[in-house]
Amino acid sequence: MSEGFNAGVTSHPARTGAVLAVISMLCVQLGLAVSVSLIDRIGAEGAAWVRLTWAGLILLVLVRPKASAFTRQAFLTCVLLGVVTAAVTLFFMAAAARIPLGTASALEFLGPLGVAVATGSGARRILWPALAAVGVVLLTEPWTGDVDTVGVLFALAAAVSWAGYILLTQRAGDAVTGINALAVSMPVAGLVATVTVGPSVIGSFTPELFLFGAALALLLPVVPFILELVALRRLTTAAFGTLMSLEPAIAMLIGLLILAQVPGPSAILGIGFVVAAGIGAARAGARGAPVPAEAGC
């Protein structure tokens, strides 16, 4: 039975990567929806800080990375990935505190879209990202002019950070076996968050909120970041970036079911466009298996 499963995974890397990416997106959006209640109590910065701090501690304890698993270049890549991870989280949480979850996710998707256009090849380099871009415009409805400007700027900053996160996650995942890369990058992200926002939010925490943050960290970011690391070993960055177009649609669905944020007709049409783009990207985005370059090899 296990041999058949492994053969299926090996023969359909793009499909497997796409499934992992979709599960990751579901975890992210569920975690963000749950975080909204936390934002109300400790602010966007506090919610981001507690998640990153716990995620770093959890991965460091579970994985216990050894120096022999890294080359110098791989370790530096993981450190840089941690800095970018903190930026993505802090910027996006600040955006989600000011604008609807679906809108924030749609704007943040401009980062993966840029990666898809920059790293893709052939006609599909433009086709699927362009289809996704149309969907994102329909989702955000920029012509209404009633979106919080500061929230939009935070979401765009998250988009730039997310583009860097995708490129660095694939590079780190290729260079280091297992999830050792995350066992370095997430503690670094926790340290960056502690230095930048920790002093202003730690005083508002109660033991109950701190423990709640530990449970939330598993849903976001521990599980989704592991899934994304594995998915990027199976998908090109162009395919992964376009596949992320599904995230605004998932965010809008979660926003509807959990936060009662009802989408309009334009947003529903936009969901159709991004789903089509995501499916197209997933079908065409397989990549060869990477060979980690560990220290001493």
C-alpha cells in the first residue's frame, strides 16, 4: 500500500504540490480568521508576535537542527528567510486589522503574481497570471475608492515580502533536507518580531492569551509553512505563485463563513477567475526533484 502511495506521489509531483499548497492556504486563512478575535484584544502586532514566537519555539524544540545539516550559504538563506517571514506576517496582520480579509489577501497575492510573471516561461508565463490578475481586480474592486489607504499599503508591503518568501523558501528547501530550514527561519522570525514589536505588546498579554497563541501558532504558521516548503520542492516558483491566486478566494469564503463578510457579485466573478488560473498553474507546474547540498557533501 505504501509503495503504491509513494509511486503516486512521485509520478504526480505537480498534483501533490498543488494539494499541499491548497491545504496550506486553508490553514492560513482559518488561522487569520481566528486571529481576528485576538487582534481585537491585543492588536495586530500582538497577534503576529505571539504566533511567530511560539512557532519558532515549537520548531526549534521538535526539529533540533544540527550544524552539519547546513552549508554556510544555506544557513544564511534560512536566516534571511526568517527575516522575510516576520515581515510578511507583521505587514499582513496590520492590513487585516484595517481592511476585509479577502481584500487583504487579494492585494498580498500581487507578490506571488510578480514571481509567476518573472520566473515563468512561454505563453503560460502571462496567461495564468493575467487571468489571476483580472480576478484579483474584481475581488478588490479598486474603483469603489472606499478602501482604507493605510491597510492597502500594509497589504502591498506584505506582497513584496511574500514574493521574497517564495523565492527564499524554495532555495532553502532545496539546500537543506527535511524541515531543518524552518527550524532556523522561524526562530529568526520570532526574534525579529520580538525586537520590532515585542516591547509594545508583551505587557498586554495574559497567560490565557499566551497559551491561546501557542495553539494558534500550529494552525498558522507551523503547519502551512511546512506544507509550503514541501510543495515548493515539487512546483516551480511560477506555478506556485500563480496557484496562490486561490488564496483570495479561500479568504473570501472563510470571511463569509466565519466573519460574516459577504462578497458582492464582482467578487464572486473574481473568485471564478482566480480558481481557473490556479488550476491551470497547478497542471503545468511540476519541477524536478532537488538535491540538497548539505555541509560536508
